[in-house]
Amino acid sequence: MIKEKYISIKGHPRNLKYYISLGYDIEVSKECLVDPKHLTSGSAVKITCICDNCQRETSNVFKDYWNYTDGLKNPYYCTSCKVIKSDRTNLEKWGVKNPMQNDSIKEKLKKSLVDKYGVDHYSKTEDYKNKYKKTCNDNDTNLLLWGGHPSKTEEFKNKSKDTKERNTFKKYCRLIEEKYDVISYKNEIFEIVHKECQNKIEINKGLLISRLNLNKTICTACNPVGVYYSEFEAEVSRFLDELGVEHENKNKVILKGKEIDIYIPQFKIAIECNGIYWHSELFKHRRYHINKTLSCREEGIFLLHIWEDDWEDKKEIVKSIIRSKLNLNQNKIWARKCQIRDVKTSEYKKFLNENHIQGYASSSYNIGLYYNNELVSLMTFGWRRTNNRREFELIRFCNKLNTSVVGSASKLFAYFKKDINDISDVVSYADISLFEGGIYDLLGFEKANLSDPNYFWVVNKRRRHRYNFSKRKLVKLGFDLNKTEVEIMHSRGYYRIFSTGQEKWLFKY
């Protein structure tokens, strides 16, 4: 067995001391904040192995590590050659898949039975015959008392049904308790209350399980039957309702049959809610997101892409971006009333992580606007040499959450140009899934080109940049040098998700 450097873990992991003792390194999901050596509860662990029979990679999910003892109690199954490890071991040792099919073992068993009972099969003993007679008498008694076996009586069936309903009730209470209160469950109908909208609804068990598995909004008031909203798409829609913004859901008119999740006619802004699984390469081609963005541009509409992991991990930043697009920021500050200063490293790191969707990025020149001694706007730069020219890159620009700092970009860039005057050009890259590029026009930049879509690897339901999984790094971890990055990552069970591309903007002195 070839051990992976990391074992992927979904949800809260089980006690993994056994796997750690085998030499595996454990990669823990974000939900778990403790040392993996002390984990005690959770779900499955995925291990990739090399099948001894076909020499190909195969994988199996061990639901309980206590039952895994070198493939004997819970043998792994090769999906390539359809061979179970225990079968292969038995064939090598006994010449048959099951040891009881071996003639020598059969003879030994018969000899043991003769020595112990005097007969070659237990069913021929007096002990067995007496037990059989007692069972028959018990069955006759049951027939007289119950009309058959007790399990066939209405009383037993009702008790069994009640027990099953109680267990189902407890199970789904645990699964949906974060967003729903489960009031009752009877005849496969759940009565639940959605904590967010406070609607009390009844929903069939099958529909609840289906929506739960597909990560759809369970509440039939927020997500009517026949209309398919993802959970976070419904949350975005409710957020717009809170802002008092009129919007349309599932518009198929604008793009002539192609669906837009949310459309706001007043601002000519569309919102696409991209699920990490359903918008991956498993279901969408590599140019799906960029083509949809460009199609909206042709109609004079800006398409804002919201990624599921950003909504879960950076919800307040995403909400601030939406408010800014709709001119609904809660605070407004004039740049002329702010002081301009250089920003310390620790301060600009914290500011970017709290206010910029892409978070911190290394830079060498950081300037900010301060209002009442509080940092409210930040612009960062870094320099590089291209074709023997010293070229600066505008790396990050953002304002404080839910705050419009009027004139901040112009004031910060003007200060930068005055302070740094020994460079040729300034380049910057805009993610067109979030930004239209209007700020660059204002600063005097010229549009250069639009790049092809980049891709991310989905790991633990989060997008991870492909640089983290370059072939060079994978080979260092012991993976096959003759395979490509994509082949290696696919064999590990990971898949890609493609972006919308970036626009390059250039400022020439």
C-alpha cells in the first residue's frame, strides 16, 4: 500500500490514531479545530492505495477504522479489477476464495465434529434435535396466542413503527437543527419551522432528503416545490429583500434561454450563485462562467459571480460588495477630509483580510486614508522588472466594509504617482467576476487584454489555487513523475472549477 501524504476528511473526523500510527499525515477540515491525534468523532476517511493485482490506484472509504485490520475484517475493494483483498489472499493460501471450499479444511472440520459429537454434522446430534423440537413448540404457542409470530401482530408493528419514527426524528433533528426546528414527524411527514423566515411548513421525508443531499433550501415557503434554489442562492435573495431591492429569480429572457439566478432591473446587475460542486468541471465546461459574463456585457448588464465558499466564509465582505454595487453603503466619507499615510505591515494585512474578498497579498508599498485616526481606504503596490523595465503593479484596493470613501482611489493613486516617479508603467489585474473596471478608467488606465479562465482545485469544499498543487510539488510528495498535474489530482478524487478570467489594465507615464 502506498500512503498518501494527506488523507482527505469530510466533516468531523473519527478517532484517527490508528491511521496516524500507520504513518499517514492528517489534513483536518475547517470544522475541526483540535489536534487530529485527539479526534474522537466524525465521518469517513479516504485512502488511496495501489492494488497488488492490477497495479492501479484504487480507493475505499473506511466508515469505521475499528473494523479495518489490514483488509481482513473490512477488506478494500479494487474498483479497477473488481478484486477483494481477502479473496486474493485466500486464493494464494488455499486455492479457493472461501477457505470452507478447501477439501482438507472440510475433512479437518468433519474430524473435529466426530471427535466432539460423534457425528459428522451438528444437525445430527440429540442436542440439536431437542432445540429444534422446542422451537417448533414455541411456534405452536405463538400460533395459539398471537395467530403467528409475535412480530406479525399489530401491536408489534405499531411499536416498531413508533421506534423507527423516533429514530428518524432524532436523526434529521441533528442534520438540520442549525437552520430549522423539527416539531414533529409522523407518516413520513416532517413539521418544521425555518428559523430565518419563521415559516411553519410540512414537508415529505423524500423531498427533505433530496433537498438536503443537493444542498437546496429545505423550506418550501422560501423555495417552492418545482423551483430549484440552492441554499445560499435563497439566502442572497432574502438579503436583497432585506435591502428593499426588487429583483427577479431564474430569468431566462435576457440571455435567450440561458438562466440567470438573480436579476436586478433597476441597476442592470445580474447575480450568479455558483455552487462549488455543481459549477465545477464535472458539470460546466471551462468557458462557461466567462461566456456567461461576456453575454451579459453584450446586453449592457454586469454579472456578479458569488462563489459558494466565499458566501460561507466571507459573507460580510460579499454583502458589502453587493451594497456598494447598489449604492446602498451605510457610511459615506469624503476623501478630502481624510489624512493620507503609509500603512504598517501588520495593519494592512489585517485590513485586507477583513475587507478584501481576496484577502492579504504581499506588497512593498502601502498607502491608506485615515478618518479620525481609523484606516478607511487602502491601496497597495509591488514592483517587478519586465523586459528590463521597472514596472509597478497595483495589487489591492479596497475601502472599509459598507463604507463609501468618495474620491479615495484618485487621491491614493495621485499620491503614489507623485511619490514614485522613476518607473515606466503601472499594471493591474481585475477579476471580472466581481469588478467592472470602472475605477481603472477613472485613474487613467487603459484596458490591455482579457486572460483565459484560470482554475482552482476543490479541496474540502473550498477552492484552492492551482499553484498549491503544481506537478513539481506533487512529485515531491511521491506521486508519479510521468503523470500530469490533472491526472494526479483526478486520481486523488479532486476536481477543478474554472474562473471568469482577469482583465489586464495598464497605466503609462
